[in-house]
Amino acid sequence: MNENIYDITIIGGGPIGMFAGFYSGLRNAKFQIIESLSELGGQVNALYPEKTILDVAGFTGLTGRELIKNLKSQLLTMNPEIKLNTTVNDVEKVDNLFKITTDKEITKSRAIIIATGNGSFKPRKLLAENADKFENKQIQYFIKNLDDYKNKTVLVAGGGDSAIDQALMLEKVAKKVYLLHRRNEFRGLERMVSTLKDSSVELITPYLIKKVEEIDNGQIELMAKKMRTDDEFINIDVDKMIVNYGFIANNKAMQAWKINLESNHRLLVVDETMATNIKNIYAIGDQATYQGKQTIIATGLGEVPLAVNGIMQNLYPDSNVPIHSTQLSK
């Protein structure tokens, strides 16, 4: 067993967990970050490195890759203990500490911040005839490198913020971009929907892809059925297709822990300080839920100081909680 006792253990190394590490360092807390993936950054780094992030204050046109790079540089100023490729198998209360068992070691911590996002995730698949034959080839579920789409004809399937962002991002490099959605209305921020409608992206609504076929030039032909009709179809030839139907989350690993965390629809219920029902366990980011919660990066970043300052007040009640951010560096 690692006999080091941490003030704070942060479970999850996505953007919110990374910022929680930095802020913990500002409070002079001894902390570790445990991340199951091989690198920091969570879904943003793994799935959306080229996506433009719009909800981080002070930045315009920041990509997911740039956001993670900046957060990592910030985090490293605190000399963090980062444990990658590490899965938390169990958490239990032992006396006044938490015993954290991973697939690598056992450590102890006075407090825990859960920043696991939606847990493990996989994309919702395109349920169209022959689609599986073209996955990871002409059909992709996220954009790793924009250059792969340069001068290509591309179709994005989906109707939310991410699909809109991807279509607008591809417009800059692709020869032609389609955005196909099964409804006439898009579920994006109003400004982005307006930008989309003013762009060169061709909107195809309300249609659903039903079949995929390869054609002689290496392109694929997409057969799309108009919703609420019996036999109205269109065919679209593209070089590549991006499917953006969202992701299926899985938090089963957390359910096996010996602690009994209160949840609502698989999300952890927290109070106004981000505290769960178990003292000194806090949850932030997409994993935390409360009335009025908006699951965006800006919200998660704002939850970090609430959680860290709440923990430090519990652990060290005689310490002075900073009132203004400028006091943190003194």
C-alpha cells in the first residue's frame, strides 16, 4: 500500500479534473489525479480535438486540443501526481480516510473529487443497412484530424451542438459539406444555428440514413428516407460521413464501490458546494447533478473552486478560504 495520504484524490482527468488539480495546488493541497485513459483530456481529447470550444471565457476559436494543452500546462505548474491507465476498482471509508483501490495500487485520501464525466463511453452507432462495413473507413464517429477531410465531400449526421460545430468546422477545409438531421429543427445554441443557416453547409431535413453502399470511385452512397413518409428517398454520394448521434455512458464501475453515493438517473446528487451525501466526497462536471444544472465545460470549471474550497474548509477549518482569485497567489 502507498502510505502517502493525499488531501484530495481527483478521479477523472478530463478538462474539469485537470482544472481541479490545478486549483487544489493553489490551495496547497496534496493531491493525485487518477485517469483510466492513457492520457489526460477525457472525451474532449479523445473524441473532439478539432472541435471549437465556445464556452470557455476569454477564448475565441479555441479547439479541444488547444484547451487540453493549456489545461495541462497550467496543471503541471503544481507538480501533480498523475496516474494514467489506472482504473478505480473500489472506494471505502476506513476510519477518517478513504481507501482507494485501483488496478495498480492502494492509496489513502482525506477527500475525493469525482470528475469522471459520464464514465466510459461509446458512440451511438449508425443503424443503417451495411453501415458496419464502412465504420472507421468512410464512416467516422469523431474528427481527429481536419486535414483528412481536405477537399472532400462530407456529410455530418446529427442535429445537436456537436454536429453543428463539426459541420461548420469542416466547411473550412472540405469541398462540400452536408448536414442531415431527422428533424427540421436543430438542438444547438441559437447563434450557432443562425451561423449554420448562413453558411455554405447544405441542410437536409427531415431525413434519416437507411442504407449505405460503396460506389466505384471509393465514395459511399447514402440512401436517406424522409421522415413521416412511406417511400420518399434521396441518395447522396460522399467521400466521408461523420455520425454524431451522441454517446452511451457507462458508470458500472462506480456502482461496485463500497460507499453508497446518492444518485439520480446515474448521476451523483450534490448540494450547492458540490458535496455528495458522503462527507468529503464531492462531484463536479458532467457526473454531478442538481436543479438547473447545465452540462457544459463552463459550468464544470465553475464548480471546481466550490468543491476544492469546500474540502479545504472541512479538512483545515482554521485556514482562510480565499474570497477573491487574486488572493490565491499570496
